[in-house]
Amino acid sequence: MRVRALASLLVVCWGISGLFAQTSAPEKQKFSPPYRKFRFTYSFTVKNIPSGAKLVRVWVPVAHTDGHQTVRLMDVKSPVQTKISEEAQDGNRILYAEIHSPVQPTAEFTLQYEVTRREYARGDLAQLERKDTKPGVVPASMQRYTSPDKLIPTDGKIKALAMEVTGAKPGTVAKAKAAYDYFFSTMRYDKTGTGWGRGDAVWACESKRGNCTDFHSPFIALMRADDIPARFDIGFPLPENTEQGDIAGYHCWAEFFARNIGWVPVDISEAWNAKEKAAYFFGSVDANRVQFSSGRDITLSPPQEGPPLNYFVYPYVEIDGKSHEEVSRHFSFAELTGEKTADSGPAPAPAM
């Protein structure tokens, strides 16, 4: 009887423990909500305008609506009238202002946005590989994205590295994943010293460190060296699990183009900083960001007197034809909680 009672007790205990395991087991990890809706404030002050200056020219990137974000420019504060134009190469929108014979040593600008940013997901590696094809003939409309930029070459050391890392891989996705894994495993996110932040692909390959520009420039270079279109996206990050606050600086990521799939996003530096998300950030980027521009070596509209911009996320200022660096900047956001609207849900996939 005692044996039977003990056996019955064990069965009950096992049943309870099994029930507890079923109800308390953690759910599959959820990285971020599928969208975020927020106000974004982009402010800057042009400082120390020289006495006697004739012309101050100001260019500011303007976030715009696309397949992954819905943007409303709610308000612009400027000491002079502004206009919005679009540059030809990458289609970036630009707010432009001219201050003639300025009488004040400073000029303050503020742009207020309302943004809904959506997760940009093309699928996991297995889903992408099922659609994968070998790189094909690059159409004329895509040749911009296989051509070198000033700091993103496609020959020399970059071409040799591409042959080593991606050369034996049979398909576009396989080549991109090989490059992604290579930079994820060989580089480190490190903003000490000098040289980082320029997105110099050769420097990044040799130094094996840097910030997001330094992770993604060599990735783009390897893709282009394999005749795979790739492009550079830049904007600002939103901290996870935080509803408002200041934003210290920009964030960038990359995309490559695969036939039968379209543009595919990657964020290697974000994966490096959150290694449990390494698989996710190949083929997806989360909603914790807002994009302001795309591309490198940018000629503004109207054109600047100086050379093309390496990338365009901060305001660019010229005074009497010369670049003016004395510009203070401040960026912040505030979540619009509980304001679900028709544009908050997933957007249809963008056209290829």
C-alpha cells in the first residue's frame, strides 16, 4: 500500500511539474515591436557666422515616406524661407535655405516630424535561400549600385578579399551571408582612436574595427565587387524599451539586391552589439530607427561648392562658398503611445 501511495504521489508531482513547465516556459524571443510611432525633432544651430559674410547656404536631409516608414514633416522653424528639393543620384530629399548678408552670428533651425517606422523583413536565411539565384546581368538602372564610391572601391584589396570570402559561394544570398558572417566575426564595434566613422572600406578591412559605417562599407564593397547591387542607408536609432529621450548620433545599415527577392537589408553592427540577434539582422532590420537618406558621394540640390558629401545625415553649411563646420546639433524623440492608426501596420513589400 505504501509503495502504491508513493507511486501515486510521484505521478501527481510529475503531472504538476509538467503543467508548470508548459505554462512557465519562456516564449520565443521577441526582439522589437513590428512598428513604432513617434515624434522626431531635428534641431541645429549654425554658429560663429563671420561678420561681413555675404551668403550662408544650408542643406538638411529630409526624411520621407517609403515602403518602411510613413513620415509627416509637421513644422519647420527657420530664420529665412526654405524650399525642399530632391537630388538626382539617390533621390534624397533636401531642405535648402539661403541667408543673405546675415546680421546675426547664429542661425537656428528645427524640423519636427511624425513618423511611423515599420520592421523591414525579407525573411530568414532559409526563406531567402529558397528564392536565391546566381548574380545575373546588372541592368542599367542598377549600375549605380555596383559602381565604386570614393571610400568603397571594388578593385585591389577589396576584390582579392571578395574572391577569398565570397568567390566560391554559388548564389547571391550565399555570397551576401558569407560577407555578413566575415565582418561580424572579424570586426569589432570600437570608436576609440581615429579613422573610424568615415566608412572607408579598405581602412575597415585592415583595422577590423569601427562604427556602423565601417561595418557596412566593406560589406557593400564586397557585394559590388561580385556585381551584386548594394546600397548604404542612414538615419537615426531609437533606443529599445524607451519612450522618449535624446539621440546622440546617426545609425546606418546596408541592403543588397537579389533577383526574385528584391532589396534585402542587413545590419551587421547592430548584430555585433546584440549577438543574440545575429541571424535576425541578416534579412531584416527592426523598427528602432528612422531613415533620412541613402547613398554616398552625394551632390546636393542645389549643388554645393565643395566636393560630394561622404554621406548625408547631418546639416551641411557653406559660407561664401566654403564649408562651415561650426554647427551644433540636437536630436530627440517621443513615442506616440496608444495612437494606432491605419498607417501603423505592416506595409506591402516595396517594388523590386
